[in-house]
Amino acid sequence: MKNIEQVCKKIFKLARGVQCEVMAEKRDSSLTRFADNVISQNVASSALNFSVRLLDGGRSAKMSFNQADDATLKHAVASGLEILKKQKKDPALLPLAKPRPIAPGKNMFDRETAELSPSFRAGKAAELARACGKTGQIACGTVDNGASELVIANNLGLFVRHRDSSVTHSVTVKDHDGSGWAEKTSHDVKNIDFARLNETARAKAAASRKPRDPKPGKYTVVLEPQAVADVLSYMNAYSFGGQFYNEGRSFVCGKLGKQVLSPLLTLEDDAWGAAPGMPFDFEGQPRTKVTLVERGVLKAIVHDRKTARKAGTASTGHALPQPSYFGPLAINLAVKPGKDSLQDLIKGTERGILVTQFHYTNLLKAQTMEITGMTRNGTFMIENGKVAYPIKNMRFTQSMVEAFANIEAVGSEAEFLQGWGYISCPPMRLSGFNFSSATKF
């Protein structure tokens, strides 16, 4: 990306005076995959992608390419200009954003993490495979790492840049008819306790053997962080964005300032907080910290420039790449932790279900945030404050507005997780959670 400024200048010159925006992303990624206690894949890739948007007289055109030589640039921009002439005018189309001051973001780049070697990843997979081989368990999963750098620039003088590194260790262990899972993501490999993750997945798999048949119905649930993050991410995406709000499709509509959720829930989006990210959005505008829910009171939604204009307010710096049918999105979520450990949440449950993870999660009704999905990789019955026995997986069908109004306790230890962006999330105990059907596995 050393010459990205020069590439942008060439593109701006070729654009012949129309408004021009360039988004360039360089991504290096490496992955080691293992299954049946054997490494099955080791891959690495490096890509540089450009997305160019042209605006003129209410018309817009967008093109993408992955080469930066003069011939490619000339052909791409010329094609875009021809497309631009044929577009219909959009009266709602905004001009490109002008540059605004942006506070420095958190350092999210670690060179060691970005450059982890194949032998390092293979060694971590081998440690788990050896341990599983001794006990007759079977492991599968991935160790992946890499780095990315994003530049957003336009010919009105805007130029912003952000880079980060990442590493994820994801493990699933099978133990006869039992299964267990653990995962950790970080920008710094020193934050990953590989041995602890491996042991967590192995212990859950062993404890999950010979699961019993549960009965569908409403239960108190103790949701581990990944399970909470999964359903909360859906709630965020379809509720707290300005487009859904402006169109009347969000459960938040007409309820700002009202106590709707549990007073134990505080949720904020903060690119400098517990789930940090780039300090600007995909329009190159500064992100702002937004408290979405404060002690159960619905406080705010997030905006990009388009939805803010329609709502008669200011952008909060939450634009996705434009044009966006989805509207703005909060991607640096953090749930305020409580005072209880996960074990405390379990001890406080007379009868309920402990959920490690959800999957196949899907939205059914946006205005009530009714969601369906299934448990996975470690589901247990709790009796008298103790994990009593494993149970087969269950399907849930539940309004998350109702679920997050029924929070009984919030855990003290938040996990940094990846989903629709980043989210820092602790475990929770909720009452009256509806499991609509059982499964055979």
C-alpha cells in the first residue's frame, strides 16, 4: 500500500472532474485446517482490491478491480464514466463526504501476529491432535491469521487509513456422541491461550457423551458469551440501524427513551472501547461512541449520512460501503459486564439449560426480533445449581426483545468475539427462553 496515494491521484485524474471515491483494501491471510486429528489444508493468500465510485449530477456508478497498472486504471475508470452517463438520476444521492478530523484509533496491528508461520499454526494443531489421540477423541478446526489495511480517499481531499492484524483459534472436538467447542479471536497472538481453548473443547466433548432427550418448552437459560453474541448481533443489525428505524421496521421505533429491556443490559458501540475497530466509517467519517441501551432504556440508533439526513440529524459515523441497501451498522459492540462468574450464573439456576453455542440462527420477524436457531457443541441440563447431564440439541424460537427483558444476571467476564464486526460479550442468565422443538442428535 506504499503507493496507494499515487494510485488514487491517477484515478482522480482519469475521473475527469466528476466526484470520485476510492476504497482500497490489502488483505493477507493464512489458514491451517485440521480434521480427524490430521492437518488437511494449509493455504495463504494476498490480495489488493479497489472499489471506485463515481458521482455526477445525481448519477452514480461503481466498479471494482484488483490490478493497479496504468492500463487497468484507464480501462476501469473509462468504463465507469460510460456507465455513469446511462444511469438514472437519484434525487436522494448525496455528494461525497468532505474530510473531517478523526481521532487516532487504538493500535490493532501486531507484526508477530500478522506473520505467524505455517509451522507455528501446524504446531498448535498438533498439540490438540496428540492430546485427542491419547483419549480417543477427534479434533477438527482452524488456526488462521493475517492482516488487512484499508484506505478510503476521494477527490474532495479525504484520505484515511487503518490497518489491523488478527488470529483465530477455533476448535471442535468429538468424543463418541459428545461434542465440544471453543474459539478465541484477537489482534495479538499473545492474548490466545491455545492450551486452555483445547482443554475447554475436550472437556465439553467428554461431558457431552450420552445426551438425554429434553422436552421442548420454556426454560431458564445460561448462555455462554458466544451464544449471547450470536442473538444480540441479529438484534443489533435489524434494530439499531438508521435505515430500519426510518422505515419503521425496527422494534425501537416509537420507543426511544423508554424502558423496554432489562435494567441489567447496557449496550454501546465504541470503536475505542472493549471491541475496538477503525476510527472512521466507510464514508471516511469519524465514528462516534453511541450508547444504544442504558440499563434497559433504548437510548439511540446509529446513522450514516443518508439516514441522518432523512431523520434530520447528524451521522454517527456508521456507514457501510456505499451504496448500501442495509444502511448503517454498529460494528464495535460492547455489553457492560455484571458481577457474577459463569459458575455463579449456573449456581443461581434451580432448573435450566446451559448453552455453549447457537448455529443456523435466522431472523423470523424484525419488529419483534423473533429469531430461530439451534444449540450446538455442548448443551447441558442444570439442576439445583449444578450441571446435571448433557442433553440433545434443541431448536429455539424466541423474541429477543422478550428474552433481553428477562435477563436475571450478567456475567463479569466478557469475551472478545467476531461476528457482524466485533463484540465484547459476557455470559447471561435469562428466564422463560422458548425451545420450540428437540432434535435426534
